[in-house]
Amino acid sequence: MSGCRLMRAIRVSEFGAPSVLRLCSDVTVPQPGHRQVLIRVHACGVNPVETYIRAGTYARKPPLPYTPGTDVAGVVETVGEGVTAVKAGDRVFTTATESGGYAEYTVAADECVHKLPDALHFSQGAAIGIPYFTAYRALVHKARAKAGETVLIHGASGGVGVAACQLSRALGLKVLGTAGTPEGMKLVLNNGAHLAFNHREEGYTDQIMEAAEA
């Protein structure tokens, strides 16, 4: 029976250091329920909040044992009742999972599953969820950014920062970004910022104000 298939998955049975992550090969492949999608995972992102949860220092603690991971990219294996947006064989990425993404298969709610464009490979798809949706929410839903405006992205060399730079440039904004190293500043410029500033340098805020008024 398909419901008895086994897979490999990372399991956490106690909160603590990275050593609590255990690779298990006898985990049952989850089955999709109503409005759920079963995905064969090709790549999985690792988000900082997942490390906080694993350490037990985050406000939310899942019941033990559990499999971490929210951002995955892969191919739809099967879909549950009521799913119409994706079908078996589709390349997809997720913004959340129900059963955990550090596994060969994961189940996700259909509202958290999105088609992965052909131009992106799976490892890129696994990096979209949290960073890009966070950046989009900040820029579009909250700030209501419009073409021609100026945006300052502090810490622009991080995951959300890079996403914000790319999205801001695509939206037609004047993009100012900060980073703490020369390499970080180069990364910011390569990902859409018009100007980059070192936030570890004294007086960098004055430089930003001048650039914003220019």
C-alpha cells in the first residue's frame, strides 16, 4: 500500500544543539488530505527561525518528535481532494509545510504551494518562500511602494535583503542598500541596488541622506 511507504527524514526528538537532528530512514511517507499536496522534495531551505525552534528558544515549540523545514522545492507526487491549482508532475515550491521539509517527501496545504518557473532550479526554488514573500509583503502590502520612490534596505546582503533589492529594482524604485563588508556591498549592488553603504562606517547615515535627497 502506498500509505506504508517509508522515507528518509530528519527528526528532532529533543530541543537543543544541531546534534539533536537525526537522520531516520523508517519515517512513513505522509499522505495528502483535503486541499493538501504531497511533494517529492528536491531541495529544502534552512531558515534562521528553524534553528531557533530546534534549539527550543523560540516562542512556538512543535510537539516532539517533528521534522523541521518550511521552504522546499520539488515535484508534485499526488494531490488530495479539492486541489486544482497544481497536479502530479508539476515543479513547485512552498512557503510552509504540514509535515516538515527536511525529508524526501512532504505534505503542504495547497495555498502554500506555488508553481516553480522553468527558469529557476530547485535550490533556487527552496530559497524563495520566506525571503521573497517577506520582502514582497513589506514593500507592496505594507509600504505600498511605487515606481520613482526611494527605498532604503538596511542589511541588504541577507536573504530578505537581497530579495528586497531585486523586487525594489523591478518595481522601479531608487534602491539604497547597506551591508557590513565590501563583499556584502558588492552583493547588494549586483542584486539591484543603485548605491550601497557600509553600515559599520561612521557617518554612513549622512551619506544615505545625501543620496536620498539627490
